[in-house]
Amino acid sequence: MIIMSKNITIGEIARLAGVSKTTVSRVLSGKTNLVKDETLEIILKVIKEQNYKPSIIARSLRTKKTKLIGLILADIENPFYSRVAKGVLDEAENLNYTVIISNSNYSITLEKKLLETFINRQVEGLLLTTMNLDESMVQTLQRAGIPFILIDIKTGMESVNYVTNDNYYGGKLAAEYFMQKGHKNIGYLGCEKLNSLEERKLGFKKALQQNGINHEYEARLKEITNVSGIFNDIKALIRDKKITAFFAGNDYIAIQVLNFVTNELKLKVPEDLSLIGYDNISISAAARVPLTTIMQPKYSMGKIALEQLMQLIKNNHIGGTTKIVFKPELIERDSVKKLN
Amino acid sequence: MIIMSKNITIGEIARLAGVSKTTVSRVLSGKTNLVKDETLEIILKVIKEQNYKPSIIARSLRTKKTKLIGLILADIENPFYSRVAKGVLDEAENLNYTVIISNSNYSITLEKKLLETFINRQVEGLLLTTMNLDESMVQTLQRAGIPFILIDIKTGMESVNYVTNDNYYGGKLAAEYFMQKGHKNIGYLGCEKLNSLEERKLGFKKALQQNGINHEYEARLKEITNVSGIFNDIKALIRDKKITAFFAGNDYIAIQVLNFVTNELKLKVPEDLSLIGYDNISISAAARVPLTTIMQPKYSMGKIALEQLMQLIKNNHIGGTTKIVFKPELIERDSVKKLN
DNA sequence: GTGAAAGCGCTAACAT
DNA sequence: ATGTTAGCGCTTTCAC
């Protein structure tokens, strides 16, 4: 059984302190130079006694500032996204902002719906990680006057802000490393729905091509969440094309492939098959075979994305756009063999 | 440059439709039986034309219902918590609730602060995963009239609700499995600050004791995030006590220990050392050595915790308490050796 | 079936 | 240095 204490409001505090609501409000918002010291003290005392906390809702309604930002994660369970989220969350805590998080499950349809909800909740800004925005979504956001930044996604649209890494360059890094280790029959595993992965593929294939290596070996996930859908393709590529190395669009894919080839195909990595991933998620170092991968600064990306978003909010998102691109690095571990 | 369309409100819709705000409001809240069909149609048309979305803030202020629930995660990056979070998020989406997430980083101090924020935001309910609540926090919550449910934590306090698994039983499972595989010198690795881990330890040690096996071998993390702090202790236990098997309080610890003993001590798991974890986080199957572990239903726990919370909210959290305890199961993989 | 009026808890002009 | 007043956008009596 709960004893609900009557909701204590600013009016009640004012009454108890013998002043007007305005004066209390001034104290609340730190405009204490406008309040006599004595009065201040009394008010502070009453606030403390009553354990009064102003209603953020009422304040939001009045000021149009909700101190709320929205974060849409493609998949909160993928350590890449949860690491980014941690960066966002920690920074939000510093800035005294609260974060609404939703999981889009890589679905644009769901993301659109979530976007609506966030707009209705009057978030001051949005951080987005799901695939590509279409023009209608950008318009919706702009009409609502809500600034937003894409994380790990780029777009052609000039006015759209993003924080990402140089995926094209990262793909190139992977290709060069394979070639340096003597690999010639190299395949790519990815999903066309994620444009960050597509960029990685482009850089990867371009580097192969420039060195006269066949760049057409590829298996495509129909759904990013369904890695097992390409297991047969992988098997065929290894058998028919004598593939010795795969570049996976991200570590999540790489690790599942690693398990598949080990358990089902009875191949040893890297002895029989080499593998490079992307993202350097926390589990990659602890994988069955420690995974060589391309690292991007996930935590920083989350943190910086929020910092930039705050700038946009502060400036009423007029003026320059935010386009931040980190340089990825190859992390050498044990999943690539040196061929003779 | 953004063109801010004037904020369109219920009054504007009413004016455009030639009716009162009340009538529009009735349409908004689905009380369409109180509205003439013709009128309904007109209003719907105007709403659509104007792309009008009611302000959730204003509605919240008026109704005292925010449709917001708060989720405090001890560590969003630990796959255990992010899997639980996914269960919560998916269910919230079904129920049309929005979720505020914060990361307490296992800090009770920070959690207290976050709790205040959430209360001020008038969340309708709270889901908590950080360690133990103290009485003052429980009181704060009860005074604010906000129902809450603990996930993966139990407490002695009679009135406190939780959704967890039977950690004591899980610990017992691990001990029995080790004994069945012929191990006699068995150690435990955990952290006293997390009471779910303490329960696991208790069940584990009790089972050993009942079989006449020394149950005092143990290394304790000072901070749950700092696994490397016990590496020396582990080394000493193996050397001095001839430990052949460790039960780690969770998979996160187990996997870092797995890496340490492999890389630094040059021991082979399970040939030289056996390991059991807890939680069955997604990476455990993909670890360097697929990890034998105790599984608890993380996604369901998140989902069910929210379902139960909704019941409490609906019933004004009067009446019976929610105490749900899942039965954990041992998942057999490759990290335990059979001794002769 | 519909509308007028009040009010949720706060802040921001505008006095004084 | 402080108070009066109005109003943010909605829902909810209550009246017709």
C-alpha cells in the first residue's frame, strides 16, 4: 500500500515561503542574483523540507525545451551499436540531457514510426543509426524543426549531418592486408541494405581491382540479421572459386562465419581460411580465433555525435553542416594466414 | 536554412474544422461514438491535411500520464544487459510506451541521481538492474508513487518486486557439472558487490561442500568492470592450489579470464584449465573456446518485467507483489574437460 | 452531439 | 527585488 503524498508544486512552495511563484521560479532557474539573499535562503529551505522537484513536463510545455534527445539504434544487441550508445549516454549525462532509445531492428518502416513518436515527444534532437534515410523522412524532420545527425551512415543529401568513419578507406585497408599476406582469391561478405557496408565493399573491391585481382567474389545477406542465409554461398565460393580469404562487412558477420566454417565446414581459421572483419567490437579479441579487423572509434563517435547535435540545437541548426569522418585502422590479430 | 512551420495545435484544427477543441480532443482520444460521423470525417480530414500530431507534453501535463518508462542499465555494453534491454524495448513498442535509458556504470551513486531525473520526468514506472537498492531509494520511489521492478537483482525487502533467475540453483548446476567431470580443485571468480553473483557463489560453494570438496578457493574483483585486477590471484590459485576449474560469476568475466589464461599463462582451455560462465551472452558460443555456461532467459526477462510493470501501473501498484524467478539451465560447450 | 471554461505546473513579459 | 498576469496545448467536467 502506497501513501501518495499530494503533489507539491511551485505554488505550494511559494505559499509556504511567503513569496510569489515567480520568485521561486527564479531560484529554480538559477537567477539568484535577482533574489535577495534572505529570500533565497527561505525558499531553498522550503524546497528542501518539502523535497520539492519541479515538473519537467510543465517546464517543457512552457519553454518548448524538453532536454530530451532521441537515439534510434539499428540493433541494441550488436556491440557496435551498444558501444556507440554508451558514448552518447555518458555525454548526455554530462550535459544533463535525457535519452530516449528505440530499437529499429534495421527496419526503415519501424524507424519511420519511431521518428514520429520522437517528434511528438518533442525531442530537441535525434541521433540515427538505421540504414538510409529517404527524402520524406528528412523533410519530416526538417518540417518539425528537429536537428539530427546520422551515425555510421552517409547520405548524398547535402544538408544532412553525419558522424562516421571512412568506410571506403577501411575496405581498402582490408584488401591491402590480404594482398600483402599473399592472398589472391578473396571474397566479400555483406549486405546491400546497409550503405556503410556498401562503401566498405567499394573500397575493398577497388583496391583488389587496381592490383589486378578478381573482385567479383561475393555473398550477399538478404537480411542483415540473417547471416546463416549465406552459408551455402560461402561453401560454394570456397569450393568452386578456391577462396582463401573473406572480408566480412562487419565483425558480427565475421564471427558467425567463423563459427560456421569451424563447426560445419571443419575448416581451420586461419590455416584453411582467412577472415577480416570490421568495427572491432569488444568480442572480436575474444573470438574463437582472435579476429583481425578494421577498427572505428565507436565510443568517441557516439560522444562526438551528441556534442555536435548540441551545437546544432544551440544554434537553432542554422549554418554549417556537421560532417565528421574518422580514419579507421587495421587491428592485426590471428585470423589471417600468410601464404607463400 | 529551416522553414519552421508554425506549430499547429488542437485549437488550430478546431478552427479549421469549424468545431470546438473538445470535439477534436474526443476524436484524438478515440471517443468517436460521441461524435457525429460527418463531424468526425471533417476533423480527420483537417488533421491529415495539416499533418497534425498532438503534443504528448501537453497531454502529459493534463492527464499525469507520460507513457514513459525508465530503464537503468548497469552496463549497456555488457551483452547481458543489452539483451534484456531489447526485450524491454520490443515490448514497449508493442504497448506504445517510450523508454528512457540510462547507464549507471554499476555505480549506486549515479543510479540515485538517475532515479531523481526519472522521477522528475514523471516516468510511470521503472526497471532497475544496478546492484542493490538501499532503503532510502525504495522510500524515494514509493513516496513518488512510482512502481518499479528489479531485474536480475533480489532484495530482502518484502515489498520490492523483481524478475530474476534462480542464481543459487544456477551456481549449484555449475558445481555439479564440474564434479561430474571429475574436478576436485575448483575455484570461484566473482564480485561481492553484485548480489546476483553472490547468490551464484553461495549455491556453487554449498554444492561443493556437500560433496566434501574444498569450497574456499576464490578470487574477488574489487570492481566488476576490472577483471584484470584478479589475474594475479588466478595465477596464484592455479599454481599453489592446483586449481583445474573455475566458475566465473558471469560470462563477461569468464571470457576475459579465458583470454588471459590463453595469452598470458599459455594454458589451454579446457586441457589445462576448465571454465564455466553464467548468462549465456551471445558471444559465449563464439568465444575462442566455446564456453560452457548457465543460461538465463534474458530477452524474456526484459519483456516480462515490462509486462509486470504495466500491471502495477494499471492497478496503481496496489496489491500483490511481483516476484518472478526463472530456472536457469546449463549449456554444455567445450570449456570443461573430463578428468580421469 | 457539442461547446465553454477551467486548469495541469510552470515561465516570461511587464509592471512596480 | 518582487509580484501580476497570461499562456504553453491539452483534457475534463459541466452545461446545453
